[in-house]
Amino acid sequence: MASAESVAGAPETVSGSETALPDLRGTMHRQLLDELWRASDAAGWGLEREEFDRFMTEAGIAQNFGLDPEVAATPRQQMEFFRGLRLNDLVLARACAAGNDRAWEQFISLHQKPLIRAAIAITGSETLGRDLADQLYAELYGLNMREGERRCPLLSYRGRGSLMSWLRTTLAQRHVDRRRRSRREQPLEEIDVPAADVSQQTPSSELSQLEQAIEHALEERNAEERFLLAAYYLDGQTLLQIARVLAVHEATVSRKLRRATEDTRKQVLRNLQRDGLSRRAAEETLSADPRDLDVKLKKLLQNSQTEAFKEQAAP
Amino acid sequence: MTATTHHEIHPDAEMLSAFVEQTLSAKERGDVLKHLAVCARCRNVVALAGEAAGAEVDASRHKIVQPRTWWRSWGLALAPAVAATAVIAIYVRERGVERTAEVAKLEQMRAGERPATPSQAAPQVPEQAGPTPASPAEKPTPTERPGEPARRATPKKQTQVVFFDPGGGKGGPILTTKEERELERALKEPASPTAESHGSMGAAHAPSGAPPDEKTEPEVALYDEERIKHAEEAAEDRRQFAAKAPMSSSDHGSGSDKAAGGAPGNNEPVDVSALQLEIQPASTAGHLQLHGMRSMVDIATGPSSFLLPSGRPAVSIASADHRTLAVDEKGTLFLREDSSGTWEKVKQQWTGRATVVRRRAPESGATGAMPAPETGESPAASGALSQPGTVFELVNDQGQVWISADGRIWTSQ
């Protein structure tokens, strides 16, 4: 691997993905790509060096090497980014997408059974699981055509995580989207109903006051606390499920959750008192009608958009 | 990011899987977490993906640890039980083997005592021939082979084994069935055709009838020297023992005479079954030869090696009906049952010091001689060693006799 000193003249600013390309094709990047090429055994999978350089460069640029879009990646940051990629999985996925038979044999031997097990675990049903896995398999194999071209989902894999994790997440996305579509046809929808305008409802003054106090309290919680509260109280996830997502111990989740709940409650009481209620009245209001409060919480937390993804989703 | 609908923008599978695997940068992770805080769909996706990953981990664990069937689940409980059973079985078996070897040695040594004292080997049958006195100083000839009489005993004939019996030759079978077999096997060693003499120990001990010895000349010479030495020691012991334990009855008197004489010639030849031997006081045993193994066996490994719970060696042992009685040097009687395998002290119900314990001879048996099996059938088959109502006899230092059917309760005779 080339040292950072050898690329002292590397660009410091990368304003956009396309503008970064010329700079990335400098000496440092070439050396890095050479090393990655040798390390990945991409030639063994039938990949051309030019194709390898292309999708590796795209992988780095598309994610700005894991940095903020406005931050220019230094050569060292680029190097760290590429070293953090699951290079073997990425090359295998690309080789499969390119239709390499030997790569597919390898993919099947490595991922077929785990894929079926994951699908069964996600759906909770052997039949549904195998059906889901087969459907994804067909997609991966490029049976789906879009605009006259074979579209292989493996092309969207960029090696940030393991290929198996990506497959599991893709399966989960397929399953959730399918269920959401089917639920939308049902009369009672709780989770994905668009957030209604609170002002259109006619809550009592106390409930309105309480709702505002809760909204402000939740706004003051950080993203992790909001995620914990939502996952636990709204989604009904278990501590183990949340712990798996956050890669922490269940006890840690429990402790954080308890602290978030207590802090939220205190903040709500403070907000109510700030609005003119006495502490006793605030406590009475807080415990007035939990069912209504629950509904308000769901509505408050069902704001499905965050600024970061809104910005990135913009064309 | 992937825009699934016009209003819903979600992180793609790449970001979510990288989030779960903790491979995102802090900024990216924060963005995904913010989205997850407000997006039920993505929370659901990552939760399901995490659940699938957990299931995969469980599956990989189950590959290593196979599901246990119902009977395997008892393995933990059965394993110690099986191990304990195996240990007990091995212990019982080893103990049986040791005991068999022990008794076989004793009997072989008793059988070999005759040649150790050549004058003792004089062929004498109580009914057929009287005691043949012999000088204790008489030396055995080098050509004599101790133990050969036993080897020459034919199973179909009454085996005559001469041994010194201070108790008057009423010794009964002292061996268990297993021990009897061992002894019988030892006694059935290949006999010379010339050893077909019956009732005549002299013939049995005739050097001419002895099979070729496998020992080399130096070994024979060494052996003879040792044998002579131990024979002298044994004779001395017999004299001392006879002086201490004179027999009162006529039968015992003869034994006493034998004992008092201490000389091999005073040992009255007693016809006993080869399977109905009685262990003699350790002090009377000499350096004997183990017939079956044709090797020298020191008496130290014989009766005197029977250390009783009192810490003293056994001087007299009798066995019948799976019971073994033993008297130590101090006259304490111990009983061991085959089922328990442990010695227990028998409360003294006699006067004086017990010197001999033996199995009482059958009523129909001749005095001083036990009926020998007619054929070589096993003792177990003949039932000779497990007769119901077996009576033990205990003789004190004054020659008085006590009898007991079970070895525990003794009554004066």
C-alpha cells in the first residue's frame, strides 16, 4: 500500500461524485487499485481490470468514501474506505452480476442455504420463506427485465457490509414491502397511516397541552433515544431485537431505554409546568389517558422523513 | 438512498446492512439512526434482518451441538451410574481374581509342603498305612520335586494330599467355587503316567515318576538349598506349635503327635480331597512351590500375607458356603462373607485362645480324612463346597472345640 506521503498532492476537496473522479484517478488511486486488484483475485472471477477499476471507483465516489458529501476525502481516507470494504464479496457479487458461472457456483455454495434460512426466519414460515428466497434468487439471477435490460440487484451491492448481511436486509425489505402493500388493502392500518394533522382533531385542552409537551420532549431526545422509544413502545420490539440492531447487549438497551423514558417523562412534566400547570396538575395530565397519549405518540413518531435522506433523495 | 415512493425515502439495503454490521462511519450511522427513529418500515427491516442473523447464528451453533434425543438427555445421569457400575464390577472382578490367586497359592504351597519335607512325603494313608516317622533332620534329595504329588493327582481318583494338620486332619473345604476351580486346575497339571498311584504318596512323590523338570541345574540346586532351609524352619515351627496346641481327642492326638514331632515323619498322611484343603498356620508352611506355575512361592506371599483387620496374619483359615473364617495369631476370629468382601470380627464365645478354625468333616467321613471326589467333576457341580448346614469348628489352645453353622454363633461341642 502506498503511503500517504506519496500522495501529498492529492485533492483535498471533493464537492461531488463526478467532480472527484479525475482526482481519484491519480497516482495514489492507481496504486490502491493495483493493490485491491491483486488482493481481490478479481481476475480469477473473470473480471477485467478496467471493469474492476470502474466499479471500485464508483463505489467510493457514490458514498464519498464514507464521508459527508461536502468533505473531500484525503488519500488516506480513501485508502481506509477501500480497506473497509468487503472486497471479496464485492468482487463475487460483480462477477455474478456479470454472469460468471463459476462465481454463481461459489455464490450458491456459500449463500443459498443461509439465504433460505434467513428468509424462513424473516417470514416465520417455511413456505413463505422459501417463496421469498426463490423470488430474490430470481431477481439476483437477473430474470427481471427493466427497460430491456437485465437488472441484477447485486449491482447495487457496494461492499460496505457483508454480502450475506446485504442479502438478509434485502430479503427483509422485500418482505416488509410486500406486507405493507398487503396491509394497505386492509381497513385497519396502524403503522403506516400518513401522519394526520393534529390540529384537525379535537382533543381536549389538556390532551392538546400534553401532546405538545410530549412532542417537544421527544424533539429533545437524540436519535438513538427516539429509536429506542419507537422500537420498543411503538413497534413492540424486544430488547434482544433492538440489541441486535444496535450491536449492544440487551442490558445496555434496557438501561438506555429506562433512562430515555425517565428523561422524557421529566421533560414532559417540565414542559407542562412551563405551560402554566402545577406539578400536581401536570402529573394528573400526564396520567390522564394513556391510550390517547399512545395514539399521539405514534402519530408524532411516524414522521417518516429525515432531513438527511430527504436531501440525498433529491435528484 | 432509495426512493421507494414519492414521499418515502429510505436507506438502501447496503446502508442498513452496514448499519447493523457497524461498518458505517459516525456520520452515516447517525443519519441512519435518525431515520430509524422515525421510520417504522426501516426499523422493521433492520429488526427482521437482525433476527435472521440471529437465527443463522443459532443454526451454526446447532450444527455443532446436535439436537439431543430423549435418551441422550439421560446421558448425564447415566454416565456416572455406568461409570460407577463399571468401577464396582472391575473392583469385584479384581478382588475375585486376587482372592483366587491367593487361595491357589496357599493350596499350592500346602501341596508343595510335602516335598519340602521329604519325610512328610512318605506315602501314608490313614486306613492303609500308619504314620511313618521321619527325622526332621532328614534332608530332601535333590531329585525330589516339591509339588509333584499334586500334579500327579488324577482327577478320577482320590487325591491324597499330605499336609500337617494340627487340628487333627478334619480340615474341610475352605475354598469358594472359583477358588476350587483354580486349585483343581492346578492339581490337574499334566501328570506322569507313572503317577497313577493312588493312596500312596510315596509313589506320587517318587522321583522316578516325576516329569522332567524344566529348571536348569543351578536353579535346582538353588531351589533345593532354599527348600532344605525352609523345611528345617518349618519343622521347628511345627514343634513349637504342637507344644502350644496339644490335641485332646484321639484324632487330635494323632495330630498333636504329628505336631509334637514336628518331623515330617510324624505328619500323618491324610486323605483329603484336593478340593477340600485347609490352610495351615502360616508358621507351619515352608517354602513351597507353586505347582501350576512351577515357580517358587515364598510363604510370605501365602497365608502369612493374609493380614486381618487386627493387623496380624491369619494362622488358620476355613471357608465354606461363601464364608471364610480366619484366626489370627492372637486368637481373634474374623469372618468374611463373599457378598460383603470385608472382614468382621466375631465376638469371642469360647474360652482360651482360638488356634484353628476349620470346616467340620461330614459325619460319614473318616476321621482325619475328607472324602475326595470320585471324579474330576467340578466342586460346584458336586456341591462339595456348598453343602447346606455346613459347620465350622474352632479349636482353642486347650484343644476344646466349638462349632458354628454360620461362623458367628459358636457353641461348645
